[in-house]
Amino acid sequence: MNEHVRVVVADDQQVVREGLVALLGLLDGVEVVGAAADGAEAVELVAQGNVDVVLMDLRMPVLDGIQATARITAEYPAVAVLVLTTYADDESITMALKAGARGYLTKDAGRVEIGAALRSTAAGQATFDPEVSRRLVAAMTPAPPAANDGLTGRETEVLKLIARGLSNSEIAEQLFIGETTVKTHINNTFAKIGARHRAEAVRYAYRNGLVDG
């Protein structure tokens, strides 16, 4: 991973956009490489390269955040999208995740929380604030417990901990196993459920009722 997380800020409100750029500029290891007033501009900035994460608002003109997220994740899969929005309703959250967003924060988030989320999403981890996590659990209808695609008991445990936001080292510590073993379980689990990254694994866990809340 790069020394700096290179971020594009996308928000149609100028005062919010400029405030976010200024705020992120105070964070160690975060470099703002562009600012967009709408989703189309965000896609254009990503196309220029040197972007790790797009901090994406949802309600924007020209091309909204959902459509922009879908284009970015389809055309530039190495770039992560972290939603930062006022809206935390079930529909907005679900649509953002379906579009490929790797994380979802509300604008109540503070500087430290946003910085941590940017680093996590850049590293391939799913990041949701607590309220969003609760809504996801409530919104997703659990599938029958038996439909776990052949996961072993340990793989299911690992998947549950991934869905709760734990890192590989934290999972290893909680399960009293080595980090290399955790990576092996994760690789096997992703292969069985067809997940390409942690965000997809988290969505699988919610859909299949593997997270208690």
C-alpha cells in the first residue's frame, strides 16, 4: 500500500467540499488529490489515476453518488469508494453497497473516524459506522442458516468477525490462532462464497444472518 492514501473528495456543496479538503489535509498519511462537485467529475478525476479512495456524497447533480460509485467500481476496481453522506436510510445504504461502496459513514463522523475509515477502505476492509451496521442487520432478511455454501465452523467464525470490522490480527487474537491461519481461512471462505473483497463478504454475512447486530 502507498505511504499516503490518495483521496478524491466528491460533494456538491462547496462549503462542505472545501471543509472536507481542509480537514483531510490535517491527517497524517492522507493526501487529497482532487475535489469534485458532482459524480461525473469524480469519475473523471479517478480516470486520471493516482487515486486510492473516493470520499463520495450520494445526492449530487449530473451524476449522483450511486451512479458514480457503480461506474468507478466497475471501471476502476482498484479504487475504493467510501460514502460520506447525511442520509442513513435503508434504501440509500443498500443502493450504495449494491453499487460497490466499500464503506459508509454519515456526516456526523469526526476527523479521526473519517481518517481511519479512509485507511481501512484503501486496505480493502469494509467500514461502516455503528448506526449503518444496525440498519444493515435490520434491513437484510436472513437466509436459512443451512445455506452457508459449505463453510466450516471456523470459516463461519472468521466471516462473522470480518463482518464486525475486525482486522486479521484482531481475528487471530480473538480465535487464538496465527495470522497466517486467518488468511488461509479468509481465502477459503472468499472462494466458497464468491467474494472478491471484504465488503462483499460483509454483505454475504448480513444476507445470511451471520451477524447478530
